Amino acid sequence: MTIEEYIESKREEMVETLARWVRIPSVKGEPSQNAPFGKEVRRCLDTAIADLTRLGFSADDVDGYALRADMGEGSDEDALAILGHLDVVPAGDNWDNEPYSATIKDGKIFGRGTSDDKGPVIASMYAMAAVKAAGIPLKRKVSLILGCDEECGMDDIEYYVKHRTLPREGFSPDAAFPVINTEKGIIHALLTGKQDNSGLVISEMNVGSRPNVIPGEASAVINVPDRIKAVAVINDYALENRISEKLEDVSEGKLRITVFGKLGHAAMPEDADNALVKLLGLLRALGAKGAVKTLADAFCPGYDGSGLNIRCEDQISGKLTENIGVLNIDESGNVTATLDIRFPISMSEDALIKTFGSVLNKGGVDYEITHLKHAHHVPAESELVRALVDSYSEVTGKRGYAYAIGGGTYAACLECGVAFGATHEGEPDMAHQANEYIKLEELVQNALIYAKAIAALAGK
């Protein structure tokens, strides 16, 4: 049986497997015994182990942090790694269908995780099974490693490295085709400050879910001694800045403002519209002071870092981007927010932190670095990149090439690792979006691309 014949014969089975996985809302939850990232992530891990076993692979459960399934012989260090993840971001708002229903229509399967990263992982599983079924002899081991905390800090890989040997080379099917050989560095920071009640008083504000998610909707309850005046300011600002908003009277003297944008991923702010940034600008126009005004001044100029004095770019990896993904104000007026920065490979991490920290501190906002990922680059002329480019071109008939992204994938955990799929050229990146989907035909095609890549890099 050829690789092509095997994958075609498993078309319906691949879709059914993905549907089962999508119906598990594997968002990070409270840890418990053997479930460090919550019961739903654990349930998805168990489901993946069972499906790998059904395909003829022995899966190693790494204490609930990850799993590994091997094919072929050789050392772990020299193995070809395929790194994917089973966890997903929260569903968010504005879905046309239930986000965990795995609805199939118009040649697509919809649901959180279909494209990021359950669909690509399943394509990789069946790619390995296809190479095995075709009887292709291997010169080294192939290791499928599936983590459970990619979306929330990659504690899974940190644990894996302490308890298993991570291969030196491989790819992660967790971004886009053709080949991503450069990943910007990532800085996450927790921002804290105080509301200044001499200005606008915000009595309630809880926006966002994760640092790396761009909020598609944001709301706040404000005190309005003069409702007519406040509404006039809101309407004028919304009209001038093309903001879609909704106003609701909560109680006497209190007004809820809801602002609408477009949900997205912090790595691709150009494809989203941050509702929280819009709301901050509106609150500033209404007279907000203290930390809220400082954050509005920092983020309203745009996502290029200019408000934080860190705007920069380089030829290899492109422009710096930033995102404010979460903002909460408690009853005591304490303000907490998150900052996500994606910076070019040529930039100094220390210099960036020092610069934006100074801007925030001057406005009464403190910061704490909660996550730092170094920038990552694999030369386009390397054997790994060339083989993946060729595999992509062979299956799709399109020109392959390598390029840079702002996203952080497991690929950067490998000494020589790149991201390889699974979003195709010309298709929207649906990661973290409402109505996330993957085309059924592309799910099958991805399996063929990955099988060709495995044969090229690990076959004799």
C-alpha cells in the first residue's frame, strides 16, 4: 500500500477522530492528580493515547504533561520530532455554532481546536501511520510529542525536558505553510496600578481571557453623575473613531459600555481588532485617570509598540507587535492587565523591557515579567527546511519558501526546529478566532504532506 492509498482510505476516520477530539473542551483548568492542566485536558490526552494505540503506536504518558509515540529505532536525541498540542484557548464570543460541537458543513469542520492544533496533530498521526503502512524503512526514530500546555506558557515542555530527552531536530504543525523558520521573541508581563477616582470612576471591568488572545468584546460599568453629557462624549468618540458600542443603564448613575472588535491571536494583530484598546480610548475620553489613562496612552497609538517607545523591525523577522489581552479592576480600584510583545530576532530583550518599563512606571503602572521566549531562527538553506519545502511543493504543486512569524510554537523548543503548516496560503488563519475551522480536504492533504516530509527526513 502506498502512502497516498493509505491516507485516502482513512479520510472518513480522520474526520471522525477530529470531531471526537473537538468535542472535548481541553482548556486549561484546575490541576488534580495526574492531570496538571485540568480534567478536560487530561480527557483529551487519554483520548489521543487510545487513538494512537488503535493506529498501532505505543504512547508514553509523561505524567499528564505530554505524550510521546515513537516509530522506528534510534536515539531520542537524533529522532525526527513532530511537536503538537492538545490544549486549546477558551472559545470566546461570536460563534455561529456551538464551539465544541464539531459542526460539519460546506466542506469544513468547525470548532475550537480544529486548526489549532487538533486537526494538524491528527494529520500528523495518520501521516506516521501511512509511512508505517507503506513499509518505508527508516534511518532514525520519529517521535510524535503532544503537549498539554502550549497555549498557557509551555510548562509541559519544561517538564518533558526534565524527564525525557527532547530531539534536536523536527517540526511543529502549529502555524502555516510553507515553512516558518523564524519566530519572534515573546515577552509577557503583568501590569498593575491604581484607578484614580479624581477622574472617571470605573466600578466594574473584567475584560479578556489570555495575554495572547486579542479581545473581540470589552465592557465596563462607569459612574455617570451626568448621563446626558457622558452619552454625548461616548457618541462623539465612537463616531470619530468608528467604534461599534452598546450602552445599558445598570442602575441609577451607572452605565455599562460594551465595545465590539474582532477576536484574534496576539501574533497576528493585523487580522484582529482589539476591543479592549477601543474601550480604553473611550474611557480616557470620558476622563479616566491613573493607571487606566496610562494604559490608554500606551496602547491606543496602535499595536506597533509606538505608545511604549519600542517600535522596531528587522529584515529577517519584521516588525514588533504588542497586545493588551486582559484588564481587570476590582472593588478597591486595583488595576491589573497583561502585556504580550512579539519582538524581532535582532532586538535586545533587556533594552525592550527597560524602555517599556520606564514608560509604564512614569504613568504609575508597575510590571512583572511572567514569560520570556527567546527569538528563534533556522537557516533557510538547512537540510530540514529544504526537505519540508520540497514535500510541500510536491503535494500542493505550489512554490515553497521559508518565512518569519510573530507566533510562538513548540518548534522553538528544538535546537533545529521549524513550524510546518497547517494553514494553507490564501486561507484565513483561524487560530483563536470565532468560528474556527479546517477544510476537510486540507485535513487529508496535510496528512499527505507530513507523510512525505517524514519519509524524506527519516526514510533510508
